[in-house]
Amino acid sequence: MILYYAIATEKNPSPRSYFFGIALLAQIGILGMALV
């Protein structure tokens, strides 16, 4: 999935890719807070 988004964003960046990145960072942050 990460490879797909890396290839898809290089060839044709779409707003969906940016929102996917923001959501991914948010989920990592929530997971970090839950573990702490």
C-alpha cells in the first residue's frame, strides 16, 4: 500500500493522497498517545 501511494503520488498527485497522508499521521499519533 505504501509503495502504491509512493508511485501514484509521484506520477499524478491527487488531493486524496494528501488527505491519506494526513489521516495516516493522525492515526500514528493516536496510537502513540494510547501507548503512552
